Amino acid sequence: MKLDIHTSSIEPRRQTYAHVARRLGDRPASRYDEAVLDVQATANFHYRPLWQPDREIYDVRRTAVVLEDWYVLRDPRQLYYGTYNLSRAAMDQGTERALAFIEQRGLLAAVAPSWLASVASYLLPLRHYEWGANMNAMTVADYGYGTAITSAAAFSAIDRLGMAQTLGKIGLLLDPTGDVLDRAKASWLEAPFWQPIRHALEDTFVLEDWFEAFVAQNVALDGAVHGLVYRAFDRAGMDHGAAAISMATGFMTEWMPDHARWVDAVVEKAAAASPENRALLSGWARKWSARAVEAARPLAERVLGGDAAAAVDRVAAEAADRAERLGLEREAAR
């Protein structure tokens, strides 16, 4: 008995979805392209928002930034639901292992008590800062235009909640009763060295332009606050035996450069689209970066003492260098 096996090749009628093919041609596309490109609703709206009847539900006029194609604001990380969850799950598992290791080995006992008290005052109140950052990210997701930026903003919002939860877990390592977290909330609300940052953050909540909120939060405030807390303060902690704190905040230090790739790509593409966009974004970056640096100064002085001025100057220089790298103007045009 002879058995012949033949194979047949069936050519699919389409290589990808029609809305993707209209942009890229009828060829296999990435999962990211299929999840993001031209998913934004553009027609057949049944009503205008009652709170803003002069706008459509999805309206490009909610920001002064003007783009011919909002899908130039693509995420270089190419995160969609699947890749985002895989990435963050791996990062979260690393954090959980680090926290468990710190607890099992009693590593916090090696940290100077005075520095642990400092950690409680500068690190744990950031739970509330991250909640505010979550609010700003959801503003971009709600009012932004084009799935390229709104989907990435929604992922950023979840990241912020995750970091707030991680900070809560660190607080429970410091004090299993949770009292330290109550004191951290009181510090965020009342401590003089936190109020400039809190004031700046809460002012971003009422910005009418969602793109300005994006720049204020992700370029200016994060640049100053995260730059100080997770770099300058972390380095200072090494002199006090605080390696355990560096391990506990590993998620944040890993997240920062990953997040910055997306933020930088968005700002750079928008600024390159027109001189008007460049001037607008440059003005927002200068305004909010200057405010963020000054707002963070009292916190730096509280934690670093005499070394605060150098640390704040370094953060300000990094902000200026970043703006120049993204094609923004360091100074206002005359």
C-alpha cells in the first residue's frame, strides 16, 4: 500500500484588516498596528456631550496642538493589551520577589533608623502623587484623539496605580500596622515641603488642554520628582545602608526609562509636525519644568540638606537637555 501526502497552499484573500491595509497596504501587519491604527471613531456620533455641546465626543479641538495625522504619535514600545500585560506581569513578579526577599532576610534592619524615617517622609507620600498622575493619564485617555496616544495613556494610568500599590506595600514592610501610611497621607496634605508639589499637581487637574496636561505630568513633574526620589535620594541612601529600599523600588526605576521612550516619541513627533506645535510645546515644557523644579526644591532640602542645591540643579539641567533633544526651544522666541 502506497500513501502519498500532498500539501496545498491557500493564499488568504486579505493579509490584514481593511483599515490597516488602507495605511500600510495589504500585507501582514503587527498586532500593535492592528490594535491601534485608525481604531478611533470619527463619524456617526449620535449626540454631542452635554457638558461641552460645541465639541464632538471625540474632537481634535480639545488641544491647541494640530496634527494632520494623529497616528504619528505611535508608541515605540508597540504596547497593546497582550504585550502590555506580559511586560508588566514580569516587572511585578520581580517586585514581589524583591519585597519577599527583603522581608524574609530582615534587610530593613541594616538601614539606619534615621534614613528609614526619611524614607517614610519622602517615599510613601508618593502614593498620592501617583494617584494624581493616574488622573492626568486618564484625562489624556478620555479627551485625547487617536488610539495611538489614548491606548498608551490608559496603560500609563494603570502603571501609576501599580506604583501606588507598590509604595503601599513598602509602607507595610516599614510598619505592618499601616500607621506609617496614615502619617504619609497627613504629610502629603499638610507637610510644608510637600505642598508646592501637591499644588502643582492639583493645578494640572484643571488644565483644559489635555496635551498640556500630558507635558506637565510626564515631562515636567515626573522629570523633577522621579529624578530626585529614584536617583538622587536613592544614591544618598546608599550611605545609610539603604540597598533594601533600592530593591523595593526596582519597578519604578525600571519603569522610568521605558515610560520615557513613549513620552519622548510623542513630544518629538508633535513638535516636528509644525513650527506652531514646536513653539506651543516648548512653552508648556519651560513653564511646567521651571515650576516642577522649584516645587521639588523644599523636598530635596528636607532629604539631602546641604547637597540639595546640586541635586536640584542636576534635575533642571536634565530637563533642559531633554527638551533640546526632543526638538523643543530652550528659550522663548524673541
